[in-house]
Amino acid sequence: METERLSNNTKASPKGRKLSKIRAADPMIERERANYDHPLPSREYILQVLAEQGVPVAFERLCQLLDIADFEHEPFSRRLGAMAREAQLLQNRRNDWLIPDKADLVRGRVQGHPDGFGFLVREPGEHGGADLFLSEKEMAKVLHGDHAIARVAGMDRKGRPEGKIVEVTERANRQVVGRVFEEHGVYYVVAENKRISQDILIAPPEKGDRKALRAKAGQVVMIEIIEQPSKQSQPIGRVIEILGTYADPGLEIEIALRKHELPFDFSKEAQAETKKLPDVVRKTDWKGRENLTELPLVTIDSETAKDFDDAVFCERQGKGYRLVVAIADVSHYVTDGSALDTEGRLRGNSVYFPRRVIPMLPEKLSNGLCSLNPQIERLCMVCDMDIAATGAIKQFRFYPAVIWSHARLTYTEVAAALYDKDAAALQKIGGLLPYLENLDALYRVLAKAREKRGAIDFETVETRMVFDDQGKISSIEPYERNDAHRIIEECMLAANVCASDFLKEREHPALYRVHEGPTAERLTKLRDFLATFGQQLGGGDEPHAKDYAQLIDKIKDRPDKQLLQMVMLRSLRQAIYSPDNVGHFGLAYESYTHFTSPIRRYPDLLIHRAIKSALAGRRYDTLNWEQVGLACSATERRADEATRDVEAWLKCWYMQDRIGETFTGSISSVVPFGIFVALDQVFVEGLVHVSDLGRDYFHFDDKAHAMVGERSGKRYRLSDRVSVQLVRVDLEQNKIDFRLAE
């Protein structure tokens, strides 16, 4: 291991420098050298000397300046190489050494664009202004996600700083999923990730290699990149997996898993740990737990649910209510640092695709041992709450317990029994009806408290896909949430708030679910937009959720309420996980966390461990909470992107036989290159390109969320109603194109 001669800016002793210049072959000198504690200058001193020179310095000259002896050249060269790998130094074409910041060099991550160009997004801490534009020629040297150093080479036609790739410091793509094409006997892959715009050549199998995979044109494959792109050559890869063709059922999910690098196979270590787990709750597991098996807890979920995180019970208690929320005790089986824990952290959450789930934990846990299946003992962490008639939580208690779910109910059944008095539903629910009525009464109380608190409640339409026997969409239908959904939602919110308050009061580290209010820039844009409609958002420079809620209520009867709501929604930031408790703006909570879904969300599992530790008088603080929060937020976004990809592809497949048909819909988004239209009835979205808006020059008005005709003054604004004709469906690009109907 290298040791450093100079600490900070201290120079080497004259004796040390003189010794370094004597021939190393002399045995006496070798003994002297062994007593010489600091054979190389520090990185800081190397940078200082280069900065003092003010120009790139050749290796030989740098050795002279730093008194590097001949026998030190090799380790000194290794040190310079290590500094170059960390982008502290750089070599130019003459192999002279220089400091990147002195040469207008920018370190960053390559972000590709489907049209071939890209940007070098500056690394955190990089100063100097805007990201660098990378032309198609420069992008030929890199792939999306690569880390690189670029030189500022002037401005492009749009006035953006333009970069020239100097060096790629880290390659991001080892494997790529894509479709095989063939031209004149040459096979290549077009990546499913459209930010990778370069074609990847397929290397021909080596002669005699019978195990080599030979893909055909049209097949979707996974390739391993064996030669990264450079100035002289395209990237080259070899086929390591053939997934099938687009017509194969479920292929869209296989593509999404690989494109977004979603783990879908459990490690051998995790599988081995799973096998050792019991199939049922053992009597030894009852130790230290309260017995709630006689309490008529029930689960209420969708018809298709297989993993049941939560069971609920409610009874009248004086003028208020006792609410018991029992959550699967996953932490009892998935211990900190185990292989299952590592797997859970890597995945971050379960991913729910249409017709397929990629669970965070093996099915033996997610659908079995940790799922609160009916009429079987299960281990839980319980939040037992005393709630006043006003909806205020007067007190709460957390404790481990054993439960016995008395029924597996669905939202549809509960709604039918409570609100429609359906005979079949009432017969199935039987003696549990009074407890469900208590839950409904409590929900009404909590809903009023939510309204008083000022939580934001945007109106949205959810949809579900209906599939045929071939696994393709036969129809897309609206999915209406009933009050049974809202009963469970309010119960879970109450338990989550209690979990957050419990840890906050004990000053125990935790991952909070935080949602910050709008940025100053977004707030200004929103206010300017609302002003054009004669509307105003209260709250000054720091509006509260209540200000949003009041405005939503004020505009609820306006014909343009959808437009106004949509712009208000887009002014808000995305919720994330963080150890810094800044509150949840949308829900109007000062403190909020996730406790109720440890089967499918890793942050919830951590909260369970934290609560257990606090109950035992310990601290669960063996991890970097900030890093875990960033990772869990990233895996959540990754899952959202993957599911959107799959749904977009399925919708393209659904629409491909309807080219030429005319539909009505609303403008769902306005962008510089056109308008996106969401269709009525079929719930599919597509683009009307700016060139298809009419015989005029249309310009994008960001503030007004509109496209405006230069000569005609014609405006196409967010939420406007339009009639469109389907003209193109691209399964490869996941794109649907419309044109305005005559």
C-alpha cells in the first residue's frame, strides 16, 4: 500500500530528497530507504505544485519538481493514475498532466436523448453553470449513464455550452436489452432504453462454440457489451439471453425487468434462509406477545390481492373509538443483515405489473408466513389507538402480538354490505357487520378531521386493464374507489402518524415520508397561471396544504376545474424518504412515516425494527439513514418507471388494430413539440405533433400551458376537449400518434 511523503503542503526533508537520487542498487542505500517513512508526495501537494505551474506538466518535469527518484517512478505513476481515475487529474493528448478545473473541463454523467444527442450533467459539487450539450458525434463515444470528463468547446446554435468528450471515467452499461435487426448480413441490437441511441453490433459466435446463442432478426435479447463505444468504433456485444418476440405473452414485463435493472431472482443465500423458515407460527414465537386471536380483526383488500399486510378492528369506546391496526411482523423473520434483508434493501419494494408481481420478499413470506391470511395465527406489530369523537388520536400504544384474522374481505363486499345492504354480502359478513359499521363511523370522523386539517384531495380517475386468454388487453375500464377503500386508507394514515410520533418523541432515527411544498419558482408559475383565470392561492410565499384544499373546493363547480387542478398538482414536489423530518405537505402532517406495508416496502420494515428497538430501550442505528432513504426513493421511482413502460406497451398493443378510428379526449399535457391527448372511454394517451396542429406556426406557451398559433391565434390548452384520429402505433418506441380530426 502506498504511503505519503508529504502531509498537506509540507515539503520533504533535504536529506530525504538527496537519498532518493542515489542509485537504489546500493545495499546501504536500501537500508536508508527502509528508514525513509514517506516515499511519495501527497495528492494535495501534487495538486498544489501543478496549480503553481499554471500549465500542463510532462511526467519527467513533474518528477523533477517533486524530487521523484528513478526507483520511485513506478509507484508515483500509479498514484497519478489513481488520481486520474477519481478525476482529480487528467492527461492531455501529449500525455502531460493537468488539473481538470484549469482546462475548462467538466466532470459529469452522460444523459442520452432518443434523437441521438445528449448532455453531460454535472456531478454534485461541480461548479461552472449549465450542463454541457453533447452532439450526436460526441455521443457516439459514450452510452447513456456513463461518467465522463468533457472540455467546454464553445456554444451551440441555441446558446448552450457545448462539450467535447475528453475521457470516459466509468462505464455504466454492462448488459443491455434490445431488439435484433439485420442488414446485409450484419446483426445489431437497438436498445429498449431509447436514451441509448447507438446501435450495438452483435459479435459473431466463435467458430466451434456450440453454446453460443444465435439470435434472429426480430427477437428481443439481452446482450453483454464486450467492447464499449469509442471515437473509432461502435459498441459491440454478445447475446447472453434470448427473451422472445413482441408477440409472446408477458415479454413486455421481461423487457422492463432488464431495462430498469429490477432484481427478479432471489439469491441462493436468500433462498436458503427462506427454506429454513417455518411454515406456521410456532409456540416459541408467542413469547413476549399479546394474544389477540379472539379479537375479530379482518383484512379488507382488492379481489386480486395475495399479500395481506394489515388487519383492522374498531369498537366504540365512550364517545370515541378504539382502533386496532395489526401489521404483519416481517421483522421477526427478516433480521438485520441477513441475506433476506440484503435482498429486500436491494429491491426496495414490490413491483406490481398487470398480471404479475415482483415481490420484495419470497412468496413463502409475502403470500404465506407474513400474509395475514384468514383463520390462521400470524405474528403482528399492533398500533392500538384511542381516538376521540373529533378524530384526534388521544393516545396510542405499540406492541407485538399474535392475531387470527376472522375474515378475508374485499372492498366490493364491504361496500355492498354497508351501503347497498346487499343480501349476499351481508350473509357472508354475518356477525362482523357491527365492527364494520364502527369502522365506517370512525372513517366519517377521520375524514372530517382530514378536511379540517386541510389535506389536499385531488380528483383522479384510476383504471384497470382487462386481459384475454393470450395475456393482451381486451379493454381498459375506470376503477372507482368506494368508501371501503377510504376506510382502510384512513386507518393506515392514523397508524402511520402514530409510528412517526412514537419515534419522534423518543428522538429515535427513522425514515420519514416527507413531501415538501412547492419551490419558489413553481409557486410563482402557479400564481401567474391562476391569475389569468381570476383565481388566487392563499398563503403568501409559504402556502399550506389548506390553501390548496380551499382553492380546490372553491373551483369544484367550474367547467375548467380539471385544468386548474392539474396545474396545481404539477406545482407540487414528489414525496421521498428521508431521515430529516420536514413534514408531509399534501397530507398536512407535521410528521409522517410508513409503517403499514412491511411485506412490500423496505422503509416500513425499517420502521418496525426502530419501534421494536425503542420499545426495548435500545437504538436501531446500525445503518446510514440518509443513504437508505435515497436508495428507497430511487427504487420507488424505478418501479414506477418500469410499470409505466409495461402499461404503455400494452396500450400500444391494444390500439394497433384501431388505426384510422376517431376518438374524443382531453389535452393531458402540452410540450414544445405538440400536445398529448387522453382519450375518453379507452383511457389511452397519445401525441398530436406540432406539425399536425394546423396550417400555422404554433409556439409553446409554458406559462399558459398552451400551444398558440402565430397567425391564427388558435390555442390548444391543457384540459381542452379535442377530437383526434389514430394514425400510428409504434410498439418499439411505445408511442401512439394522433392527428386532429377534421
